[in-house]
Amino acid sequence: MNKQYAINRKNVMKPLPEDSVVVLFSGSHIKTSADGEYPFVVNRNFYHLTGINEPNLILVMDHTSEILYIEESDEMFEKWIGKKISKDEATALSDILKIAYLDAFEPTQLEAYKNVYFDLEKDQISNHLSLSEIFVREHNITANDVYDIIAKDRTVKSEAEVSKMQEAMHITNRGLMRILQNLKPGLRESVLEAHFDFELKSENVINAFDTIAASGENATVLHYVTNNEFTKDGDLMLFDLGATKDLYCADISRTYPVSGVFSPRQKELYDMVLGAMEKVIDAIKPGVTMSELNDIVNEYYGVELVRLNVIDNKYDVKNYYYHGVSHSLGLDTHDVGLSRDEALVAGNVITVEPGIYIKEEGIGIRIEDNILVTEDGHVNLSEFIPKTTEEIEEIMRNGK
């Protein structure tokens, strides 16, 4: 992957004026309370250009040179925390040849450039923005924003990136198999979540996002993450979860019967959602937008929900389906740079996740796969994860 990071850097620099420099920060630890800290979260745009997941680094690059500033380790830090990344390790990961320590970084060196670019993402960690603002204020230089350029570069995945994402999907599948083998009435939802987390810990990866493990009526809440109710015989349980591989995300949803068997009502609603998914996936190709894919779901539901006596007319679909069917996927679960009204191109990876949420019946169903857009259509990267009612019931019956 290190050669890919070099390509990414060239892609970002290419549209910028000749006399330009880009300055990016990896991020820093954020305090919880007192001397506690949240786990470090690297700035994904920095990672996209370097492949390095370490705090307190600075990347400076122009059209002819690039330098990465890293922290110098010390004996006391190593005793308390551990080793920091070395110069050789930084080069091996990023393919950046010139590595220096942070004390060599001089903000005044940026004054030689006419155009200075920072990553000014609105939700970025505040001290990064303040560093940019301090520099601009002290040196009277206009700060340009490179965020949109990097975000757009992230929308088209390389083969190596797609491979990382599919690794994450395989890990996710193994976690889901643990859930299926242990799902039964009387368990707290968090116990099922723990089975998934155990698989991720076993493979030394982290969650792409907080797991949704929602049984019964809880599954009608889109982002239910409390996960503290007990499973009940006859209920469905919705899981929306994902592993990462080198920070590249999987995002999978599956809905399972707690008792091991779908009731006739549950099955007809589930098969309707699966039918919507199949119609959307079949339509994916370059030139289509995610908004158009969502229209397919609404149109299909407008017929099927009337047939299944959920609604009286197609205009009431919104009462039972109230989210979009797709979003971009990559280094972020809701990845950046691709709008819902923008035509898809080869290399985009998106989710397809139709759902139905009928609170009065205590039923929430969502099925989600991850799709790669190709030159001639698409590939379902997570096709191997079981999702038909027959597959699910067989696994729950046989335990594998």
C-alpha cells in the first residue's frame, strides 16, 4: 500500500497552483476527564496520504518535495507508553523519504509559498484548526482549504483499498457467525454484541462504528446503540455492525429471528426488504446516483407495503422507511466526497441497506451489503455473508 499513498499525494497536489504547499496534521489525543484520554483517532485525510496511524505528526508537501515530521522518542515515554514511530518505519509505511523530528518544523518556512493549504474540515479536532488559525494570524497568510480535494480523491478506491475493505467484511462475517451460533431468547443484547467484539479482538482489529444490536421494537430505532434489553422468543433482532482492516471499514446489516425461525409475517416482510435490495443492486452502474437508487426502494415499497397491508397508499412509505438506501464507504463508515446526487463512477464503494420499521408490530428489518462500482456495473463485495431466510435458519439450526 505504501506506493498507493505516494499516488494519493500526487493526486492531491495535481490540481493545486504551482506555488503551493499543503500542511496536514495527524491529530492528537483528546482528554476525557482529569488525565484520562480517549483512544487516538487519526485524521483520515492524513492517513489517506501517509498510511500512518500515529498522533502529533505533520506532513508538508509541495509539487517537488515532501517531508514528514514525527515525534522523537525518549526513554521515559518508552517506559510509560511505548515506542513512537521511527524514521525508517515512517518511510516504510508512507513512501516518504525525508523524515524529520518535530522540533525541525518551522512555520516561517511556509512564508515562501503563495498558496498555503490546510485541511479545514469543519468537524476536525479543534487544536488543528487553531494551529492553522494561529499561523495565518501570525504570518498574515491566507489559508486555503484542501479538504474537498482530498475527500474527492478518497471516493475512488484502488485495488489495494478494496482488498482491505473486503478483508474487513470477512472478519465481520466471522463475527456474525458467532452471533448466529449464540442467539437465543433471554440474552441481553450486549451479550450478542460481545460475541462480535470477541471476534474482532481475536483478529486484532477495531469496530468501524458502534454496534447496533436491536431486538424487537428497538430495531425500529435507526441508531439504537444502548443494547441493554433482553431478547425475546418470537422477536427479530437487527444487527448493524462492521470491522475494520487498517482503518478501512465494512458496514453490514443483518436481521435474525431470536427463536431461530422466521414467522410467516416476519418472512414476508423480510423477503420484501431483500427484494428491494436486489432491485437496487441490479441498478448500480456508473452514471447512476444514490438518490436514484433510493427512488427504486420507495417505488417498490409503494406497491409492496400496500399488498402487505402496512399502508393504504404509496405516499405513506415514509412512515415506515425513513433513511437513504446508500452511502459511500471507505476510511470512514459514512465516507466523504460523494454526494447522493452525484453520478457514481468506477471505484466507488457504497452500501445498499433498505429497511422497514413497523413499530406497531415490533418489527424492524434492515439488510445491508457493500458494493463496488465497476466499469461495466458492480460487484457485491459482501455477497458471501448469508442473508436469505433459508440460509439464516439453517445456520441457526445446525450451528454452522
